Amino acid sequence: MTDPTTDIAEQTGHPGNPRAALESLRAEIAKAVVGQDPAVTGLVVALLCRGHVLLEGVPGVAKTLLVRALASALELDTKRVQFTPDLMPSDVTGSLVYDARTAEFSFQPGPVFTHLLLADEINRTPPKTQSSLLEAMEERQVTVDGTPRPLPDPFLVAATQNPVEYEGTYPLPEAQLDRFLLKLTIPLPSRQDEIDVLTRHASGFNPRDLHAAGVRPVAGTADLRAARAAVAGTVVSPEITAYVVDICRATRESPSLTLGVSPRGATALLATSRAWAWLTGRDYVIPDDVKALALPTLRHRVQLRPEAEMEGVTADSVITAILAHVPVPR
């Protein structure tokens, strides 16, 4: 019996070339989503690093459509959970259900048992439900009634939150923010991109029907496994390792921050830099790779001092200043 993911690779014209297969994702997703290339790249980096993504943007900038299009282009299962104040942990992870016919309890899997989980407006649910994702994100399993149940591979949580509306929300605690590999900001489209969006809708584009929009599988899990193996072989010199450490240590000494980047954050920056280096066609990491991924990897792992916030300082501006001052290895 042939592997369906191998068939996909043959159909796309990239057999044995996982980098080309993943690069083709951008063009395929562009059939449904206009002008969000950085977010697409961030999601691919997260998949390569087995990480999770926090998407921040105002309503209506295609966050949900972006995740659905990525799942369709990779032929992965995806499920969406609308996080609300009354959502219970079992609504996410699943629960034991009594079967009267067998007089036994059976496990009913929750929506977390999927490849791409879209946790919509994650900050609208209480911390108890937010924390139900911690084990799934870190251990790739869910424990119910003392029994651990593994999640499928790949598994990625793409959580969304609104940056301007805080009434009735529960800000994510630092421990949970640190579990997200990347925090990607989804900006409002440019004028031309917005014209393109309206032109598509005027021509009959239906965001709920990606098949009609022409989005097809261009890569599969076999490509992803091969890509991960290639990323693991990307060379990191001692100088680059020290550069990553120096950047993260500088955040802990910044007068604008009350919380700097943890060692987990340093590990994450090294991992995303390797993935980015491989995606750009190199088998070794250079300082520019670290700089390119520093903001999305670190911005949610630091905490500003209240007086700095009042002066208009942002996490991005602090990290950018640190990158300008930390010596770059030759």
C-alpha cells in the first residue's frame, strides 16, 4: 500500500525536495489569503520546530482563514475552538463518557486531537481552561483519568487574540506565553492588498470553500518529516550560540524590562534561526538569521516596566535596540 503523502509529493512536482514543497505553500495559500507572507513563513517555521504560534491582530484580518488554508495546502486535519468564558477544559481535551450498553466509561476525544488546532480568542476563557492546553502544547499528549493519550504528529496550536479589546479577557500568564514558539502580529492590509481582497469577493470568492478557491495540497507529512530532519542537520557555530545567549541575557539586564527572556526562549531562538536558515537555502546559521527571527520569537517572552509602557516603549523597540548593541560575530 502506497503512502498517500508520497503520492502528494509526486503530484506537486517536488518529490524528494522538501524545501521546494514547503516554499510552494506560500503561493498556494496566496490563492485564499492576500498579503500575509510573513505569517505564512512563521507558521511553517513553527511546524519545522514542532512549536506553536500566537497570532495577534484585529478582527477581520484573515487569521482563521490563514490557518485553514495552511491545513488544506498541507492536507492536515484542523479544528477550531471558540474560547469563551464558559468553556470548560474537557470541552478542549475530551472526557470520559458513560456507555449504558456496555456499562463502561469510554474516552470521547476533544478537538485538541487534530493536527492544527485554532484556539480562537484564547484570552477570552478563564485560566483554568487556558491551562488545559499546557500539557498538550508541551508534552504532545492529554491525560484524562490518569491515562496519557498521545496527540497526532504534527501538532500545532495557533491561538488568536485581539490586541485592542481587553474588556472581559484573561491575559495569558507568562508560563503559557513562554510555551508559544512565535508571536506573529497580523497587520491590516495595504491599500492595494485590500483592493485585491474586495476584487476577489466581487468575483465570487467564498472564504468557506477553499477547494473552490483552488487551494490544493502541495506538501504532506512526509515532506515535513524530511524537512525537520534537514533542519536538525543545519550547522550552528559556537559563535552563533554565544550570540543568541548574549541577546537573551541582554533582555534580562534591560532597564525597560521587569522580565527578560528565559533559557527556554534562548533555545527557541536558536531553533527558529536554524529553520529560517534552512528555508532560505543554507545548511548553516548566520547572524542575520538570528536577527530575522528575534522579534517574533522573543517579543512575548519579555515584560515591560509600567513606566516604560507609559512612555510608549514597546517590547519590539526594546529588542530592536538590544540587537543594535549586542556585538555581532564575524
